[in-house]
Amino acid sequence: MAYSDKIRGIYTGTLNEIKEKGIFKQERPIHSAQAADIEVEFPMGSDLKKVINMCANNYLGLSSHPDVIKAAHAGLDSRGYGMSSVRFICGTQDIHKELEAKVTKFLGTEDTILFPSCMDANAGVFEAILTADDVMISDRLVHASIIDGMRLCAALHDTFKHSDMAHLEEKLQLHADKRLKVVITDGVFSMDGDTAKLDEMVALCEKYDAMLFVDESHSSGFIGKTGRGTHEKCGVVGKIDIITTTFGKALGGASGGCVSGRKELVEMCRQKARPYLFSNTIAPVVVSGVNTVLDILSKSTERRDKLEKNTEFWRNGLAEAGFVLKEGDTPIVPVMLFNAKLSQDFSKALYEEGVYAIGFFFPVVPQGQARIRTQVSAGHEIHHLEKALEAFIKVGKKFDILGKTKQEIIAMYGN
Amino acid sequence: MAEMKDIVLQYVINEYLEDEDEVLSYDSPLISGGIVDSFSMVSLKRFLENKYKISIPDDKATPEAFDTVNKICALVNEYIK
């Protein structure tokens, strides 16, 4: 037997260490479709509980939208279940090309290439377009998938302090001798909910002859007046060289992602990006669903407008109740608790009150920055948010943190 | 040498410290102390090369050689002509 007691012991020991540190992750099975109201089994084996979901990336409430489900059924019937191939062998259907064209138009770019996920897009894009003669300069809070992608690339990697434009400019000057420079940022930062200063970044990139890369996973579909993303909000549509985004959040929530941008860079990905070359094509059922999502969003801004109103209601309600929030205007609203254990206890108490929201702590967020990350959806009605707010206030009173400053909360619970 | 130490120390403080109250000395462990990670060492090396017009071979730019301001300055001085 190759899997000896010694080998098993090594893994058991490591898993026990994770448990002792209090960072062991457990799944919570949902016995219903993704929506504002869900039925959850937590802990595993317990009775189902109806709760309001405040932690899904289902920003536009399209994950279970009847038109999207209908389109997915139609795609399944007409194009089958799977393609049993990567894209460039026999895995490209007409609907894949249709989706690439729709994304290009929606984002205002030159061309688009689909990937199995945005994680794959970020893992593959840098290695495909850069060499050891180049440099990647990234914001220090970019998503983990971007960090992995940069690790796979031979180009030099440097960072700038989060959203610090003066520091970014210093780095552009420091690396002026490099053949190609790429500045890398998230559009909306997933843990803090703040927005990149894309207008200033475009100006700096033009000044120093650098390309700009933006991950729009937490923005596509709802940020900007017509939901095109952070580049629309900042008035720089057409000026972002590389956009990556996901179809696994606002755009239907199933799976899949893409690289969209300058046509030469997209073509380099078709020739060289390993997750594109060596991983299966997106299933026809998903492609059909996303095609319809983009049709819905191109016809009307109703859903992103509702999300904006819901976000305002939620953020104002929490602020008036006396919670410490991260500033911003996106549907990601972090309620700051600072202490890791408090964030876990707070999340459990919310669940008892019928609200599902997760506590995040180090290493997912910086040390001493534990929080409950809440996410608003257009699938929420005001009565959902009112009930969730009542629960937050009740639990906030229980832990005596309402109206308290950061320093006061840390004095009570530590950080 | 004293001036170089202050320049390097100030660069490290400006570049890597998030907590304004943290105090660093010439002998504070930067890499082994978790202040500078392996990604960030790259910018420190490039800063030194640009500032002092030198080229530090990659095999000399080890985490040990970059672990304190004193060690960094000793390394830089080996390459200044």
C-alpha cells in the first residue's frame, strides 16, 4: 500500500493544525436554487433553515432568472450537454463565437476569448503576453488568481500600495527600461468593495507607455451607468488594454470567464494561454445562458438600477445603526469587526436570526481586519433588507458594538 | 556608508511598512521577519541598482543577503566601483 500510516499522519497533522488555528473551512449545503431566500443545512446533518442570503455574488439576481433558465434549456436541447474537447480541436460552436462577440460589444473592447473560468483567464493571460524582458506592476490587494497568474509568468513582478497613484508612478519610473510594462488592478476590490481609480491609472499608463489590466469580476453587469463596469464609471471605456471578467457572479453566476481587450493580446492568448489550450470548452448550456444574460442587460438597466437603490438602502441602514463600514458605493459592504473570533461568533448569531453572512479573517483579509462581508443583490426586495437589518442590529446590540469606533471594538475584543 | 544606510532604511520604511508606529533599525530582520516578501525583494534590488548604478547578480541577491539594512549595504558596497 503506497498510502502508508506515515503519509496519512502527515496530512492529518496538517489538517489538525488548520483546525487549531480556527481557519478550517466547512461547506454549508444549500437545498434550493441560488436566490435571496435559501434553505441551508448547517451544520451538516442538521435540519434545514430558511435564511436570507447576504453573501452571494449574485449581484443582479440572474442566477435563477426564468429567461436565463429557459435559454439554458434551449441551449441544452439544441447544442447538447458537453463538447468533449478543448476550443481549438472541436470545442468551438457558433454560440461560443456569438458570446465572444457579445462580450466585446458589451465591454467596449476589440476582441474577446472565453476561458473555463476567470481564475483560468488570470492564470493564463500574463504568461501568454509577457516575457522575461517585461514587468508587471500590481496593486497589493489584487485577487489571488492574479497573483497565481503572475507567478506563472517569467516577467519581473513588482507591487504598488493599494490605490496609491504616487507610488504607482514611482514604480513606473523605476521600471522605465523594461520592454513592456503592465499595470494590474481589480476594478472593484472583492474584500473591501472599493473601486480602482481607473481614470488616473489610464493617464499614468499613457504617460509612461504602459498597458493597463483590470479584473472586472466584481463589476461587470452593474458598475457604471449601463453596467459595463468600472471603466464606464471612470469614463475610460476603450482605454483598458486587458479586461478579465467572470460569468460566475453577476452575469448569471454559473461559470466561465474571459480575456477581453486589444485584438493582438487576445490572439496571443488563443495561441499561447495554457488554460485555453489544455482545458475543456465552456459547456453549451452555460454559453446559452450567458448569451441571454447579455441580451437582458443590453436592453435595460432596470436590474443594476434596482441594485444601486438596494445598496444605498443597505449601506445607509447599517451606517445609521452604528456599524463601522468600509467606505464605498458598491454592493460589497464590509461590516468591520476587526477580531477573527468575533467575526465567527457574529456570523453564527446572524444565522440564528435567519441571515446568512460569512465572517472573513486573516489570511483572507489582513491581520486585525476581520469582518462580515455583506453583498447586496437586485434579487433582494426591501423587505429582505429590512429583515436582515433587524437581525444585524439585534446581533450588534448583543455584542455591544453599535455606535462604537474601531478603537473601542478592538479594546473590547482585541484584533 | 552611514548615508547609504539611511537611504536604504527610509526606502524600506516607505515601501513596505503599513503600520506607521512600527520601528525599524539597521539590523531589523526584513525577510525572515516577514516585512519584505520574495516578490517585493525585486523592487528593492532594482532600487539599489538604479540608485547606485550597479548590477547585483541574481545569485548574490539571496534572502540572507537582503535580510537587514546593514547586510544590504555591505552587498551594495561590493559592487560600487
